[in-house]
Amino acid sequence: MGELFAGVAKAFTDGGPGMYPILVSLTFALAIMIERITVLYFRAAIDKEAFLQGLKKHIYAGELDKAISYCAGQKRTPLVNVIKAGLITVPKGDDDVQAAMDEATLRESPALERRTGYLAMIGNVATLLGLLGTIVGLIGAFAA
């Protein structure tokens, strides 16, 4: 394992000053990934099986009001919000339930996908920075 880190350190120092912007892009990408992991696996996470089991108990008994209050008593996660929106519109019919759940999904999706577009941009920038370093190296080689 020490050889791996030594090899990476040697490649970094051999890369010259062009490696620092690539390191900055790596830092930003890691920060975004850690933040997204925190949101998706901790803040927006729920024990789906236990939640659905409790919800099915009320729905199979025909207790729609208790099912809605059960959802309201749960941690506010995207799954709970979408299902709650559907349960509230059950008396209006199947099409309205689907529309309400689609609308709730559209409302919750941006919170789940926030800042993920930056990862593609950072990947492209890091690739272009590496290409720039290659070109600078080739210019230096041909100048010699």
C-alpha cells in the first residue's frame, strides 16, 4: 500500500504545477460526492420495508385517514412525501392519485439530484486540464 502512495506522489510531483488545478477539481468532486452520500444514505433514508409494512396494515384495513397520519408521523423523506401525496388524493380517483404522485416526485427530485450535474462538469474540466498538461509537456519536448 505504501508503494501505491509513493507512486501517486511521484506522478504528482513529476506532473509539475499543472497538477494543482487537477487536485483542486478532485477536492471539489470529493466534497460533492460526500455531501450527496450524506443526503441520500442518511438524511433521505428510511427503512422502506418497515414503512411499507406499517402503511399496508392501515390500507388493507381501509383506514385511509390512519394511513395518512402514519405517513405524517414518519421522518420527512422523499418516499414518504410522494406516498402521502398519493394517499391524500385517493378519494378523487386513480388518475388524480397518479398525477399527485408524479407532481410530488417532480417536487422531490431536485432535492435528490442537487449538485450532481457539477460532477460531470468537474470531470470534463479535469480531463481538459490533463490534456493541457500533456500539450505543455509536448511543447517543452519539441522546444528542446
